[in-house]
Amino acid sequence: MLLIEHTGPWAVDVRERVLTECFGPSAPEWMDELHVRRGLRALVIRRPGRNSKPERPSVFAGGCEPGRRWLERLPVDRRTDLADLDLTEVALGPGGLGEPVADPLLLVCVHGRKDACCAMLGRPVADALAAEYPDQTWQCTHFGGDRWAGNLLVAPHGFMYGQLRPASVMPVAAAAQRGEVELDNLRGRVGIDPFAQVAEIAIRERTGLTGLDDTLAGVPDRQGDDQAVVEVRTATGALFRVRVRHTPLGVHGHSVCSGEARPHRFEVLDIEMPVPA
């Protein structure tokens, strides 16, 4: 994960512009390749409210993989200082590039040029968080899931939440301070297949487990295009087998506000519990 501060208005391509400024004209393309191959995600961030240009931009690097989570603030005076940063090293971890950050960051998508709801629903969520956790709260650019606005990503825990409002985000933030997951509004863990995300959430709801690594899903065993069986192991040693179905809703449309969307849903068909390890 790479988080780069940029104040002022955010055009629809602000991420691409910032990456180009930092790393050169080909940066957006190979950053996308690193995202696919190594899971490295780059986001632009800023503080809630009106921002003046900081003397030194805040830049964070980190990893969200279970057992290898890390988050550091990089020592840069200007964004162009990032030109020599080894992004493969960032993607592989485990850090050692800057000053360790102890508390999780609360990243709220407000990128209205990508989808209007991200701004209209995300900004009140970010403002509520900033009132309680001013040093940890950042607005961020789009990380997926327009239909889930307001969206929150906790770094480096690596969990996404959606359809949040100022009241419902506070239990999520409190859980993050404890190093736990809040089950309400949970979208899942980043970097894994959507079938695996759904399976992990189902087992958390079944068992009540809230530790960051209390449930770990394996690679889904696809059963055709619309179903998969996912094995989920828990911190207690239990192994569950979860059958999940993906159903396109058959119509094209828009998100709640303006983002293009292909409506669909995931549902859990069966949980075999527990199965022999």
C-alpha cells in the first residue's frame, strides 16, 4: 500500500497525475501491474476539511497481508523525492523504509469525480471520524465498491467497510483501535477473492470471532462460473467449508449516485462445520 498526500481539488484522474509527478509518465500503468501481480495499491489522501498545502507531504507505505502487516511514514520533503522508491520492495515488505506508525489509519473514500456518492456519503463519515481520531483519519481516492458508499479502509489491518454513516462508523473505528474487526458493515479483507471475502465474513458471523486473523480463507474451489467452495480456518483450529453463490441481477445500471455498476449479489448456500483438518 502506498498513500500519497495531495491537497486541493481532486480531478477524476488525480491518482494518475500524482503518480506521474512522483515516478514518471509510465507510473500509472506499471503501478496497475504491481497491483495485479503483487497487490500493491496506491491511493491519494488528504485531511478532512479545507487544507492548505503542507510543508512536507505525508506519504505512507505499508502491507496488509496477515502476519506481515506494517505501516510506516516515509521521510520525504516533496513528492518528487519518491522517484527512487523501490515499489517492489514496498509490495513485498516487511518495511524498514521509514518511521513506524503505531495506530491504524482510517481511510474514507470521498472521490466524488469517480462517483458522486463517495463524496456525498463519504465526507460526513470522514468528518465524524476526524472529530474523534484527528491524527488517524484521512480522505482517500477510490478503492472500489461505489455501491457501498460510504466506504472505509483500515490500514494496515486491511479490512474494508461499506454503507457507513457517521453513527455506524464509530463502532468500526473503536474496533480498529483494539486491533479487531467490527462485523456490522464489514465488506471483507483486501487482497483476496470475493468468494473468500464472503466466506470469511460468514464464519465470523457464525463464530463471533473478531481478531484480525481469526479467520483465514483458502483459495476458492470454483464450481462453474457462479459458485465456489471455500475452506476457512479459524484461530481456534476449526476448519469450515463454505459454499458461496454469485448471482448477477441481470440488469445494468448505476450505483446509488452516478458510478457505472453491474448489480450482483453473493449468498452463502451452505456451511459444513467443522470438517476434518
